[in-house]
Amino acid sequence: MGFESLTFTVTSGHTTAMQKRISIAEFKAQLSTHIGAVRRGSTLTIFDRETPVARLVPYRPQKTALEVWKPIRALAHITLPPAPRGAVDSLAVLLELRQPHR
């Protein structure tokens, strides 16, 4: 059971991109067509029944190189927190963190 719908994203009164909602089956059956649409600027949201599972957007290359920051101070000048007193049961801590809040 395939479905397809179109949504237009509007910013400041101008349409900026076309978004398309499709089922997984439709995506698989028409893969080349959908890849071509994304290449031309469309965005696809892929649904498994009524649940969105993925978004396919046009590739935009990075315009700037990755910026590497120099450290603001030497590692030797960073103070570490005190060591815990006694033995720590990491499993008990993990289980405690996973308990639902009441």
C-alpha cells in the first residue's frame, strides 16, 4: 500500500524546498526516480506505515574546512575531580540511573 504526498516548505513568504512523503515500498520500487528528485533539490521523508523512519536530503558539500582549535591551556593545568572513596559498583550505578523517576 503506497502513498505519496507533497509538502512545500515556506520561509519568509518564499517556497524554499519541496518535501515529498513516500512509503518504503514506493521508495524501493521507484528508487532511481526518487534519487533524481533529491538530486534536483527535493527532500524525501520515508514512512513505514504512518511512522517516519528516514529523511533523504540533497547533498551539500562543506564550503569550509574543519577548523581545529588550539587548546586554551595545557593539559597539566587541568585539575581532575577527586577519586571516589571505596569501591564503586558500576552495574549498580547504571541500574540506578535507568530506574524510572517516580
